[in-house]
Amino acid sequence: MTLLSICIPVSTPETALTGTVREMLASARSDFELVVGDFTGGRLADLSRLAGELHDARLRVIAPDVPAEPSQEMSACWNAMIPLARGAWISVIGAQDHLDPELAAVIEAVVKRVPDADALAWGRARYVPPALRQGQEIARIATGSRMILPEQKDLMRGRFYWDHATGLGDCHPGLWHGAVRRDLVERIRAGFSGVDVEGPAPAIDSACKTIMLARRPVFWERPLSVQGAATASSGPDAGDTDPPFADFPFSASTGAAAAAALAVEAFKRRYGIELDGWEDNFIQACVRDCETADSGERFHARKTAYSQAILAWRGKRGLAAFKPEFKRKPGIPRFQGVRDHHLHFDMAMDDTQTEADFYRLIDALLFPVQLLDDKLA
């Protein structure tokens, strides 16, 4: 029986993909599969050769047809792949990402205690490869191992009202770096236009739909996957500079908060969902987005873009609440250590080169996945 399907849609050839696949297939588990969708026009020659060499039934390389509509390209790839997955639970990651197949053991432990669990999220880790780093990169990894059963109202407030008081941050349940039970995937498909995801940001669209329809979401604090810095599946095209909504004058290039907000707005408008009271929280998310800038130049460019959009959207009242500060002091070493239940350390530690390398490192530092069942007993 296939408990877990890990789907990896690939739209451009990725040099690290073969190594990632080898790493995941090194697992001794036999209850998961890797489904790699070749949407490159047959240019995954290295992976096809690897599949032929390994003769591993857990690896399937498929090449389904997708509509050639650029704005829907990534969603179309997901929609072509997901119905072909055989697992009782389904997850989607990017071609530069890594997911621990021991997720299957976590699913087993969760379902044993929460039989109606149908969506699982975890504290995913993020990694910047050496070639993309601009100075010292500090990793921030959750150190906890609690299993949390969030309420739908709290997830709704986190995703739609930009309220992060739930403690889950942006780790919303959904297919992207999460796992969704097959019956929920099918209910989502039936309840929303007959497809799994829509729009240029399928990860956020999946989270919105999962939050709306999940009966029993579960969150585990410990990271089970690593998302690469260059992964583009989670948001709209960063090169999009034209605001798609006249009354919400943000573009995906404004910043990460704006890109996420555009995807949420698209979902709400597509299905006639009208919500009030999220605007002030979103402005504070824009503040935080500016304050994550790693240089003064980027900070001021981002602040200017947000200021113009907020002024056009909410006027001077909205702009009065937008007061980001550039807090980074280049002459002072960045914090490393444990703070707020997170471990901060130099990403160059242990000379990791790939997302799979980085996962091996944090896996050695954190609560062992194989002990979860005993911990919950």
C-alpha cells in the first residue's frame, strides 16, 4: 500500500534533482512514492536514466500534457500530476526542495491518535544555497516537537486576516510542503471548480482551500522538509509588475507579503468571499516584509514600493500605520543561538551545498522523527 505520494512538478531542468531523488530513495521505507512530473518537454534525461538504472518502483517519472497558458502554467502542472498520485496522502514540493520520506511515519503516528486527521503541516525549513547567498545567511529552525491541533477559525485568521498570533507562522496546511489526505483532495476538487489548484500561486490557493474544507488539521512543530530559496511554486511570478486588481494596487514584485496577498485576494474574488478587518494586519505584514531586507538599498526600494501601493489603496490613514525600520546593523554580528523556541545558526555550518545536505544537518540536531510514536504514546 502506498501511504504517501511526494509529487515534484518540474518545469525547467534542475541539476540538483537527481541527487535529491537519490537521497529520498535511500530511505528504507516502502510505503511512499516519488512522482516526478516532467513538464520540461522531455529534458529530464539524467533523471530518466537514473530511473532506468535503479528499477525502483517507488520512483515514477511522468510527462502529462498541460495547457500552454503562462499565467496558469504551474497550477496546470499540479492539476495534471495530483490525480495520478497513488498515495493515501499527497504532498507537493519543488524540484530544488527536499522532503523526508519519514513523513509517512509521522502520518501513521498522527492518524493513530487523530483518526479524522486530513491535513498535516509542519515547521518547514528554508535554505539559501551558497551561490545565492549575499553575505552571512542565518538559518532559523523550530526546535519544538509538539503536535498541535489548530482550530479552523485560527487558521482562517492566520491566512485570511494575517493574524500570526496562532504561533503557526506561515506554515498553513495544504499540499505545498504539507500533506493532504486523499479524500480531502477529492472534496476540494469537487468543491472548487473541479480542479485541485488555480491561479499563478498554487501553494497559496491550496492552503486557502484546505483551510476552508479540512475537518481536522494537524501541525507538528519539527521541520520535515526544506524549501530552497529559488523555489517559485509558492507565489506569483516575481517579474509581474502590473497590479491585477484596480482596487488593490499591489504587484507580486512589491514583496513577499504583497505576492501572498494577491493570491489570497484572487481566491476570495473567484469564489465571492467578502471579508473585512484584515487590512491593518496586512499593513503590518508589509512592515515585516520590509524589515527582512538584507541591505539598506533593498529596504528602501521595498519601503518605497509598499508606500506607494498603500497610499493608493488606503490613503494617508493606511500609510500612517506603515512605519518599517531598517534594523540590521552590518557592523554587529547577527544573533546565533536559541531564542523563541528557534535555533539560529550560520547556514554555512557543516559546508552544506544542497537542500538535502541541509536537511541531514538539521535532522541530526532535532527531535528524532522515529521517536514520535513513543513520544505521543
